Amino acid sequence: MGLFPLNLVAFPGEELNLHIFEPRYKQLINDCLDQKTTFGIPSFVNSKIELGTEVKIQEVTKVYTDGRMDIKTRGLRPIKVLDFQNPWQDRLYAGGVVELLENDTREDPELKTRMLDLLGQLFEWLQMEEQIEISSETTVYTIAHKIGLRPEEEYVLLQTDNESERQQLVIQHLKKILPALERAEEAKERIRMNGHFKHLDPLKF
């Protein structure tokens, strides 16, 4: 499989828009279009090429006169890179042997309810509840980029091969950051009140 390493985590089911401008990746995308094949996006977030996601080109939205392209892709399955070669065979781009990984998408209903409740609280704090839809179709992969995870933490989600464990990881993360948001809001209010006249009840001893 041809490979397009990026310093980010692409998830199965995620729609990712890419601007293709390097000659090697213009060649990769043209090969995929001609041969109707997919390519892989290994996540180079831990200074190594190991895990990533197989992606499919959904649409080429624009082709520039110099061959650059804007494309829409969709993540399919998690992959493990077993043999990374750069360049690959007689091509300009990287590639190698990959293993398609198993991914158990079965959810834990109780964890799902808890996760959605915490997500609602987070997006309300951020005043983003109208911009990000939460529904029964929401999965960890669909919200992973929207909850303030570091790339290394997103990589752990990609490493985790079942949805219920991913739900637990997201819940743990949300339970840590929500109190921090509350403390930040309280601090902002104290700063806002500093210098204003205050009505204080006298202490009684």
C-alpha cells in the first residue's frame, strides 16, 4: 500500500480534506485514482511509523494548473505498518506492507450515555453546543479531534481496538478537563470583579 505519513492521527470514518502539492504525493494520488486503490496515512506522532488508517479518495474537488490537488478522503480501517520503505519500489512516495487491524465497534450503552452527557457539558462550557452535533450516532472517532486531546492521546485511541475501551478513555479525559474549565471560569470571574466596589457582609465574632 502507498503511504502518506502525517504528523496527525486520522481515524476510521473521519473525513479528511488534503491539499496535495509535493511531487511524490501528487504521484501517489494519481496512482490511486488510476488504479482505484486506497492509501495509508501512518500517524507520525511518536517519531515512528507504525499505526495509521487506510483511507479512500472520495472526491477531487480541484486540480490546479501545476498539478496540485484538493481532495476529500474518508478513513476506512486502522492499519499497522509492517515494512516501511521510502521511496517504495520505483515510485517517488513511501509505501510498504501493512496489516489491516481488527476494530470492535460494539459500544457499552452505559458508557455511551455517560460519555454523551460529559460531551454535552464540555460543548456547553465552550459555547459550541450548536456547532457540534451530539446524537446516538456519535462515536469516539467522530469526536476525538474536538475534545482537546494531545496527538499522543489521540494515538492511544487509535491503538485501542474496541469501542468500549475508547469510551472509557474519553470519559476519563472529560472528567479531568471539565473541573479545570470550571476553575478557569471562577478565576475569570474573580479577575473581572477585581477593582470593583464590593458589598461585603461584616464578619461576626
